[in-house]
Amino acid sequence: RLVESGGGLVHPGESLRLSCTASGWNFDYYDIAWFRQAPGKEREGVACISFDTSTFYADSIKGRATIARDNDKNTVVLQLNSLKPEDAGVYFCGAVDMKVPITQPPIHGSTCFKIAQYDYWGQGTQVTVSS
């Protein structure tokens, strides 16, 4: 399963470090993406990291976020800086096994924000940005 953590209430301009940790399976060939969902809005992609460590960011967060993975810890971290009120929402991580049913190339670019391709999801972590 996937477990997100690290959310909280911050003021505009502050930072948060979100973690997505997988338990019970080998993380190495999974592509991982972070999504967020604000009340009344659709889930939208924030950042992705493929198993070959290629990254992609939404324009809204580019320059303010860094995604990184530690396969030894089965964890993907999303560092969010200079947070804005519009960054608020529930942040979810999704994972897809790129070796099933056959080995596939890593997902690069905006294709990583296609929600339907992710097989595993966490329960989400709430990010609130308010003065």
C-alpha cells in the first residue's frame, strides 16, 4: 500500500515536505506521481518521477517543488516551497508498476499526469495554506 504524510497547515511562503512510502513491494520499477485535489475541483497532477528518475512538474508548481525518490526506503518525497493558497488541497501519490504485464519504458513528460494509468493510491495528506 501507499501512505502519504507530511501535510499540514502553513502560511503563504512557507514550505512542506510530503512523503509517499510504499510497503510490501519493491519500488524500483514503479513510476510515481503526486496529484492534488482541492474541494470542488478535479484531481490534478503536480509532479512525477519515473523509475529512471526523470521528473516532470506542473507549470503551476514548477520552480517551487522538487520530487525525488529513495528506492532503498521505498519513498518518494515532494518538497514544496513558497506555498500559495492555491496550492492547498489533499495531496495523493499514485504508483504504477512498469514491469507489468511486460517491461515498459518509463513515463516521461505530461503523460505522467494521466490518472487512469496508476494502479495504487494512498489515502492522501491535507495541505492547507492560509494566513
